Amino acid sequence: MKSENLMIVRWVGLSLALLGLTGCFGDKNSDLKEWMQKSSEGLQGKVEPLPEVKPYQPFLYNAFEVVDPFRASKMELGRKGGGSGALAPNTNRPREPLEAYDLEKLKMVGILQQGKNIQALVNAPDGNLYRVKLGSYLGQNFGMVVGISETEIKLKEIVEDSGGDWVERSTSLNLEEVGQKAEQKK
């Protein structure tokens, strides 16, 4: 009896396994296969042809004789040809104390006047106050004082341009009022 029961259990187990396997081999994926067939209808692979390869033609560089614009010798040639002696600053004169500072760091703080003689008061970054008169020099660009008014010091600076020539330019140092300084700090 035990062997008959064992046989029955084996047959039932085997039949259940076969029944389960038939589910795997069924046509469950038929809708997926059908969609793939419909989607691929009329599609044909088309690959664009490669572009035509043009033969390489080397470029011959013939500008070896042309002067390099960034070479220092070109600048030297320009300086030799330029007649810059007329405006060149006098470097043999003694330098004044205010020539040690950039013009932007100097501040005009007032004027002193006795009759027609007028002098400006300039505060330097070192904290000292200097008197400036016509003909005095300010700043690092050989700036000579050419005019003093109640509100500004007019300067004529001599600077070197890119060609090595000395050129004049006009600039001014304006009066810095105490009221303006207080407003800027707020």
C-alpha cells in the first residue's frame, strides 16, 4: 500500500509539473509578436553613403620673410625712427617727493593763496601734506602742474606710446571735499 500511495504521489507530481510547463510553452506572447510584426512592416534599413574623401593638399607657408609683429627688434626699429627727443622728459632733474606715488593715490585737499601766488595742498598716501605750485611735478608719468584753481590741479603728463614716442596728455587732480568723503563712507 505504501508503494501504491508513493506511486500515486509521484504521478500527481509529474502531471502537475507537465501542466506547469505547458503554460510556459503556450502562446502568451502572441500579442507582443504581432505588434513587432506590424511595427516592422514597411521598414527598410537605409544607410547614407559616406562622403567623398578629398585628397589632401599641403599648404605652403611662404611668410618667413615677413617681420613678426611681436618681435622686440620691431619695436626697436620703431623707436630709432621716431623723433621723440622734443617731448622726452628730463630725467636728469631731481625728483620731487610726490613723483613716487600714482596720481590716483594723491588727493587735493585745499589751496593757499597770497595775492596772485596760489598753491595747492596735496595729501600723499604716507599721510604727509605737501604744498604744490606751478611747475611742480606729481605722479609717476612726469606730470607737471600747469594750473591751479580752487577746485583742481591741472597737469601735463608725458607718457610713452606703443611706438616708443613720448606724447603729452592733460589730466587733473580734483579737490576732495570733506562733505563728499562723508557721503561716500555711508
